[in-house]
Amino acid sequence: MPPLAGPDRIIHADNLDVLPGLPDAAFTLVYLDPPFNSGRVQGRRPTTNVRSATGSVVGFQGQRYERIRGDLVHYDDRFDDYWGFLEPRLAEAWRLLADDGTLYLHLDYREAHYAKVLLDALFGRECFLNEIIWAYDYGGKSKRRWPSKHDTILVYVKDPKRYYFDSTAVDREPYMAPGLVTPEKVELGKLPTDVWWHTIVSPTGKEKTGYPTQKPEGVIRRMIQASSREGDWVLDFFAGSGTTGAVAAALGRRFVLVDENPAAIEVMRGRFGEISGVEFEEAVARG
Ligand SMILES: C[S@@+](CC[C@H](N)C(=O)[O-])C[C@H]1O[C@@H](n2cnc3c(N)ncnc32)[C@H](O)[C@@H]1O
């Protein structure tokens, strides 16, 4: 298959129908923000549909992976549906990642721990780079437990010896205790850690598209700044309102976005209408 070239692409499709048509190792960064625990709602694909790098969905670590999966399914059978939905797509993400590439998998606290165990088995534990906590403070707060106000982003690299990462390219942030550091450091700001405080998309702000699960550009900007270079290709196959593409375009990266929801495509038509060279493709199997 030839390497990626041509325009930035927005594809209306079930991602599992189009991913096998994209070339191996084409993307430096894959960001995925799947619907939470969607297995039962979205329906489960028979695993025979999957074409992964290895030609199998067993996972890249074979026996060990199967055993871990079996244990987790035994422990909680709801998990089977969710992982049945995600696993073939993550296998494709692995195949599509460049040798120096990075996967950012955005989850909430209900799935993150299962996903961590399985990604360790799928990618290899040595390929785990970070668990990023995106902390926000918005909306109702339970008085019966600690209000849940964070998402978890698991970061895995294709090859721990070769992955691209440039922390100096990332927007810096204010020191929490500026009195403890020099004025020069205060002026420069500090490098972000693995805990990112960032507001949600403001309901009245100009970034808002109206898409219900839209993520803030500021959160995705950090990932793209650190884990890709100008001209690199970025993939998001749960694209929603297209936040990944909007940030990629602003930072001079190339992108492919996929979403199966017509409403998401409509939102992206509005969001990318001003940007020339973006091609919309209709690849949904109808009937
Ligand atoms: C949580 S939203 C992504 C939001 C996005 N990060 C943003 O900033 O707008 C998940 C998206 O995945 C899409 N989706 C779910 N299953 C899909 C599938 N099998 N193929 C393609 N898109 C899918 C949904 O339509 C939804 O737009």
C-alpha cells in the first residue's frame, strides 16, 4: 500500500470499515476518544471482520494477552462487550502507528483500569508511556462520594526506543507557587506534568460546536505538540466534532478523521468549511 499523500480527509464511516484501507505505520499520532462502554449500544462485530497487522485479534502478545482477557471477562462480563468493540480498532491503531508513533487513548474512570491492563498486554508493558489525568471542575457534585471530575488518557508508544517526544514544544503553564521559584522561571512558566488542569469546552465560548462530547482544543494541543512534528499525519477515528483535526491543522500537521455519526460530519463541515484542502468522503455502507 502506498504511503499517505493528498488532502486531509474526513470520512463518514464505521471506522472498522475504513481503517484496513489505510497504510501501515502512516501516523505519528493516533488520538482516540471512544464512546464510553459502548459495546452493548454500538453492537459487537464478529472478530472475523478484523484484519490487523498480525492477521489476528489474539493480540500481539499471544497467550499472555488471551489469558488476561479471559480473566477480566470472567471477572466482569460487561467488559467483554466493550473490549469486543474496542480491541479490533486498537489493533488497527497499533498497525497504523509509525515506528516513532504514539497512541493517546482517552477514557473515563470506569474503563481506564481494564484498558490499562489490556493495552499492556496488547502493546507490551514496556510501551506504556504515561497515564495522563485531565482534571476539570464543572457541573453537579455528589455529596455521597468524591465528585468525579477527571478523565484518564493512556499513552502508549509503538517502540519505546524510537518514539518521538518533544516536551519543549508544549505550551507551558503557570507555577502553582510562583513565590518558590525565580522570576525568570515564573516568566517562562513550567512544563506540564501528567496532571492537566483544563476547563471543559465553555458552553458560551467560541470553541463550542454544539457536539455533546466535544473535547477542549487545549488538551489535544499538548499531545499534538509533544508527539508529532509539522507535516506528520495524525489520526482520530472517533472524531466527533473534529477537535483533533482543528488542532492538527492549526499546528501544521496533516490529518485523517473518521466518524459514523451524520451529526458529527455536519459539525465538521461547519468547523472545516474555512480550511481549504480538506476532503469529505462518504464511506458508510447503506442499506
Ligand atoms: C466521545 S465522541 C468523540 C468526541 C471528540 N473527541 C470531540 O472532541 O468532538 C466519540 C465519537 O465516536 C463516534 N463513533 C462511535 N462508534 C464509532 C464507529 N464504530 N466508527 C466511527 N465513529 C464512531 C461517535 O459518533 C462519536 O462522535
